[in-house]
Amino acid sequence: MARIAVIGAGMGAMAAAARLAVAGHRVAVYERTDTYGGALRRLERDGFSFDTGPGLLPLPAVYRDLFVKTGREPLEECVGLAQVDPSSHHVFADGTRVSLPNASRAGVVSALEETLGPAAARRWGDFLVRAREAWDRSRRPLLEEPLWPNWQILAEREPYPAVPHKKLLRTRVAGTLAEVGAWELRDPRLIALLESHALAYGLDPREAPASAAVLPYMEHAFGTWYVRGGLRELARAVYERCLARRVEFHFGAGVAGIVEKDGRAAGVELADGAVAEADFVVAGVAPGVLDRLGRGTPVRGAGEVPAQRSAASRVTVLLALRGGRPEGTPHRTVVHTEDRETELESLFGQPAGLPARPTVTVLRPDDPALVPDAGHEAVTVTTVVPEGGGGAPDALAEKLVTVAERAIPGLRDRLLWHEVRTPADIAAETGAGGGAVPAPALAAAGGRLLHPSNGTRLAGLFTVGGWSHPGGGLPHAGMSGALVAGLIVEGPEFRGSQ
Ligand SMILES: Cc1cc2nc3c(=O)[nH]c(=O)nc-3n(C[C@H](O)[C@H](O)[C@H](O)COP(=O)(O)OP(=O)(O)OC[C@H]3O[C@@H](n4cnc5c(N)ncnc54)[C@H](O)[C@@H]3O)c2cc1C
């Protein structure tokens, strides 16, 4: 039995902790705030309840696996998991609206055929087939296996199939997601649909590789899921599973440094100076925090995938509305920007900021647990902003509410109160500078969108969560927990468990 110190109680760290405890190790989690879940927080006020982090769960198989491997009750017995159908409703710049059914390629193609016409629908259907190929080629190395030592292959090889496009005398193939949209989808609404998947993770579609096609594919193939009571319930369930496996939690216990002895990690030093000795240390924190904890000893070597330093953040406006949620309201509506160029220039240009009319996601869950009674509705409106920024909270709220009115007519008349969550709030909850939110690992792009491996240069020190392989997002962070547990239990030969 080894002693394992886990830094942070985010989802990746807790997933690792539960698995390591089941493998017979003594696991202690040190969390600097007073609660578990990292980004998965909840705001409660006047009988309303809101998720302030992610509001939907992609790829629930990752958490199903965690629950199967760590105890008797499956995930479905620990949380109320519900498919979101339609998966999303879209309001495009020209006013066209379409609802896309959950996890059905045929259903999506037929919904697009009705609104955008048969040619556009066929192009999207064909695109999904190619996206599936990219997923099949990259799923194992980019989700299910530890980062390959020869990760350069992933950095160089584009898994999205090449479709030759003739222009004058030249033949080109799409290298970026924007080029996939422009050359293979062509309809501005399909382009907006495609690019919104990259944007939702804070990625610039003009620079994201074509392999980012796996993001819409994942949603179409595995569906979009909601956890009753809000996504914070998933964090609660994972926390309780850890407790059931005798993982010890220390809250209000910020780690100030990683203790090193004879060239290996030997424990953690807490902010109050106390030292907790351990045989392994698992750090579920952002790269800037890890650097500080390393106290000048670099934990990554030359020739490794560097930590992702720049990432986008989010602004979320929580809206308490009078009047019940109308029957048949889509759970998720994406209101697309009316000016793509300005949006991308504002978000990813210099100086970066939030455009006047950003693409926003409006979540309106059909969940009585979130409201004081049936005569009220709890709505969250989210958009991507540059890390650390976006503007003053009131100005941000005004922009988001103005856009959200396209999804919720009469919104302002129904508004009881609102709260704004900025990148500073995210930074306070996760410790990531500027409130940066990591994106999932993607192939190609010269490795720019890969994340550092879970093993480090310091023997006995592993990294977990959204800032390490295989990157950000709930399923990816959950997988990082499985990978770290595998690497500690089985050693460096571990090649993935799925
Ligand atoms: C607003 C928002 C929206 C999001 N939307 C989505 C989405 O739609 N889909 C999706 O899949 N993902 C989304 N994400 C990302 C997702 O929530 C994370 O990638 C996922 O929760 C994984 O988190 P993590 O394991 O990296 O831990 P984090 O959530 O980053 O938590 C890190 C933990 O470490 C603790 N910590 C930091 N420093 C120390 C220290 N020195 N000592 C002790 N503890 C420390 C922090 O307090 C925190 O609890 C969103 C995130 C945010 C903030």
C-alpha cells in the first residue's frame, strides 16, 4: 500500500483518487478551497440554483466506467442522468432556427434538410462521416492511452481525411476547421454550427486543426447529457464515491510546495508549513500553480509537450426569471453571432475582448430542483471570453442578455435578478490564472493543442485534470484520472485500460 497525496479536488483529481483507493492505496486529497469539484460549483439564491461551471455532460461513458470500477452502485444510481433532446437549438445570424435531435445522425440530417435544404443537409451528413474517421483514428491516443513518448506523430499527422478542393490550378486540402467549413460545408449556417463547437471550448476555428471535427462528432455520436439538480451533482457523487473508498479530504489545505527527496516526489508541504509525506504525488492544478509548487525545479523537460499557457475563459450570467419554463423549450439554445469576423478578431486578436454580439449558449433545464416553484425559471447564459478579461461585469451581462433575448422573447420583463460570473470567479475556484479553461487535446496543429503527459520528470509526481493529457472538459479530465491511476498502479508500461 502506497501513500498518495493528491493536490486539488477537481474532477480529474477525484477520479484518480477513487481509482487509486480501490487499488488499495492510502489516498489523501489536499484542496485549498472549502469544497470539492473545482470548476463544478453551484450558486443558490432565493430558491434558485445554477451551475456556474459546465452545465452539460458529454461522453458519460467515462464517468460510468469510473463508477463501475470503484464500487457497486453504477453512475445512474448515484445521479439522475438525462439525455438532452433536442441536443441543441440553433438561432443563426439570418434568423434561421433549427433543433438538432440527440445522438442521431439521420435525425440531424433530416432536421437540417427541412431548414437548410437537401444539399446542405447532405454536406453535413458527409462531414460527420469524415469526422467519425478522425475520431476513430485519434480516440485511443488522444483519450484512452497515456501520451505517446513519440507524441510528435500526433502533432504532425492530421487524422481528418483529406478532401481535395480544386482552386485554379492548385489542389488544396483543409488544414483548419475554418477551411473545413468554407470548402466542405459552404453554407454560412453550417459553418456557424461547425465553428461554434470549437468556440465553445475557446478555440479559434481559423487556427484549430481540421481534427477539431471530433468535437461536433462526439456530441452527435454520444449525445448530450444533463445531471438532475445540476452538474454539481456529478461532483458530489464522485466526492461521495471517494469517501466510500476511504479517500481522506483536507479542505482549506492549500499546497505550497512539492517535497522532493533523493530525486523523487516525497510528499507535499501545506501553506501552514505542515508536511504530508507520500510515496506518490498527483497534482490536479493549472500549469502556473504547478510551476510554483515545483519551487524552481522544472517538472517538464525539453522535448516534451509544453503546458498550454493561453486558453480562453468564460463569462456566465445567471438569470432568475418570473414565469415558468414554457413546455417544449429546448434545454440548450446556441445564438450565433451576426458578425463572425468581428467576433473572431475580438476574441483572438490583440487586444482581445468580447464583441458586441458574441455567440452565446442559453441553458434552460427542465428541472424543478433549480427553481422555487413552477412559476419561475432558472436560466444560464454563457460565452467565451479571453482569459482574464472581457470587460466590466455589468457591461458583460448587458451584452449577454441582449443576445439571449433572441432565444427568450420578453426576457427583460421576466427578469427578477441576475448574477455575473467572470474569469476572476473561475480563477478563484480553480486556481488557473485569468480563469483560463483548458480545451481537450487535439491532434495535428504541430502539437499546439496537445497537453503534457501525466508522468513528469520528477519520479513519483503525476499530473491529472484538464491541464494534462488528454486535456480539458469533463470526460477528458475523468480519463486523465484513469490514466494516472493506471500509471501508478501498473507502472510506465501501462497503455490504457479501455
Ligand atoms: C464556466 C466553465 C464552463 C465550462 N464548460 C465546460 C463544458 O461545457 N464542457 C466541458 O466538458 N467542460 C467544461 N468546463 C471545463 C471543466 O469544468 C473542467 O475541464 C473539468 O471540470 C476538469 O477540471 P480539473 O480536474 O482540471 O480541475 P479544476 O476544476 O481546474 O479544479 C482544480 C482544483 O485544484 C484546486 N487547487 C488549485 N491550486 C491548489 C493548491 N495549491 N493546493 C490545493 N488545491 C489547489 C482548486 O481549488 C480546484 O478545486 C468548463 C469550466 C468552466 C469554469
